[in-house]
Amino acid sequence: MTGKLPENIAYFARALRIAGLRVGPGAVVEAVEALAEGALGEREDMYWALHAIFVKRHEDSAVYDQAFRLFWRRRNLIEKIMAQMSPVSPGADSAPQKEEAGALRVAEAFAPPRREEDDPVELTELTAQLTVSDREMLKSRDFAQMSAAEIARAKRLVAGLSLPDDLVATRRFRPAHRGARIDPRRTFRQSLRGGGGAIDLAFRERAQIHPPIVALVDISGSMAEYSRIFLHFLHAVTEKRRRVHSFVFGTRLTNITRSLRARDPDEALALAGKAAPDWEGGTRISTALHTFNRVWSRRVLGGGAIVLLFTDGLERHLDGELAFEMDRLHRSCRQLIWLNPLLRFEQFEARASGIRTMLPHVDSFRPIHNLAAMADLCAALAPSDNRASDPRLWLKKAG
């Protein structure tokens, strides 16, 4: 094949590899041969020809789509290649659009590598403050104050958070090699195999499972900077636990459990954004809790579930229903943990009416504004008595 098309295909494949796709040298050769055999007809033909070669997993489709549109976005670029096979380079002009699944990783993949000589060299006296690692500094950085690169690093650290071993015993039994509890049914069955001449005792023990985790996430305008990071945390938890149910609410309640089961985190959040039409709008906590208690509580709160309520508690339409719905939710779960980003302020006091109404019905009141707070939340999921998160302490301060 003549022209610069093979070089452009190799550059495009390298960008896909940086974005996370499993693209090897053999795939580049196949792509060049496929286009040389006549796969170039229209833009859509080239799109699906390269898609069949480079995309090996379903979750990579969204990233490939973003990369293809970004690489070939100059007007009539593909048509010129088809006609002339001339050297081309990715265009630089594009109208701003809403970010979709994989847009951040694709943008970083096409960004030119940063060179050290681009930054001015400054002589700085080393002190003890400069010995703190970047990871430790990132743990204490507020999510709202992070740059795009820091948010990307924070998402990777969130995915690596480990949950505690919070197994709880159930009423069901499972076979055991030894123990104090004899399993009569298995003992009699085993004795029949040998004609009843010898009886080998079989034992059983209580089955242990992880309790369900149910998250109710406020996605109103005041919570947008924190709710997206928290949804990345829920996506990581969903991959590690089987029984995780996620809901978002603004002016209405939306179940996004299936959306967060997508393996790619960008695709999962994109599906969640499409499912929730009230993203970054108003908030009605009482209405959302009423819908959850009436429709979903019996389905997802069995087995000693832990509920994570993620909201600032600033209810605009305050009435007597909020206290009733909070009390009903508290009685339906084993533990109700309220995560409030407003606790990042040292001068915070529980003086708002909505906050004072909700506090008596929660078991724990915690901040959720940085990575360190998320790590503390993971530790709090284990059964423990942490007085620092007791909501009654905040009511005494405000009183």
C-alpha cells in the first residue's frame, strides 16, 4: 500500500494501546491488509473494519468509538485518504461536546508526551515538607480542588481500596470437616454407602456471607463534584462484592445497579448518566426515600444490609415526612451510614433543619471529600464501635 496510511494506522493503534485496548503488532498488520484489500468504501466501512480487528472486548467499544472520532475528526479526512492515500495528521479543531465513556483516557492517549525541558528549572531548598509522597498528598486533597490528572489518579486509587472481612453468620448451614455441630442427614447418607456397618460423623457449620451494601447517592448540583468520584468507588465495590445495589436521586430515584456492573468504569458511569435524567438538578430527599422504602426496601435490604446515604442533607421541601422515612429506613437495615461532604469544613455545625431531622436516625456520620475519608469508610464497614462518627455528638455541638 502506498502513501502514509500504514503509518496513520500504526499511530492510531498505538493510541488505542495507551487508552487500554489490547492491540498488538499483528493487529496493525491485519488492519493495513484489510484496508488494502478494499475495505475503504465509506467512513462507516472503515469504522467497522478497524473495529472488528482492534476491539476484542465488549467494554472496549466505547473507548474505540471515542478514539476513532477524535483521530479522524477533520472534515473529509477519511475521504481524502481514500482518494489520494496522502500523509495526514489528526485535526485540532473540534466543537466542545459532553464527555462520554472513555473520553478522558482517549484524550490522554492522544496528548503529546511531556518533556522535562518544557518546564523551567528552579532551585528549591529541600525541607521535611517535601519528603511526603505524591500519593499521601493526594489522599488529603479535596475532590473539588483536584485537577483532571489528579482525578484520574484518584480513580485508580479508589479502585484499589480494599474492603474489610465483614462476614456475618446466616441461618443456613454448610458442610464442615470438623466441629461441634453434627449433620444428621449427611451422616445417615454416608452410613448407607457402607451398608450401615460403620457410621462416620459428618459436621456442619453456619454459612457466612458478606452483608449487602445499598448506596443512595445524591446527584444534585451541589453534590456533582463528589458524587462522580463516589460512583467510581461503588463501581469498584460492585466488582469485589456480589450483593451491591446502587441508587441515585435528585428529584426522583433511579436504580443504576445494572449500569455499574459494566467492567469499564467510564462506560459504567456513562450508562448511569443516561439512566438518571435528573443529574445535577434539584434534590428531594424525602421523596426519594419514600420511593425507596415503598418499592425497593423489601427487595434489597434483606440479610442485614448496610446502607450508605450519600447526601449533604440540605432538603428544600422540609416536612414531617423526612423524619418518618429516615426512621423507616433505619429500622430496615443493620447499619445506616450517612456520608456528608460538608464535614470537610472545620466550622461545620448541624444547624440546618434537614440535617438535624436526619441525624437521630443514622448510626454513623462521616465525611466523604477525599481518598483518606474513603479509606476510613472501608474500615467502618467492619463491625466496630467508632465514637468519632456518632451522630449524637454533632447534635450536642449544635445544641
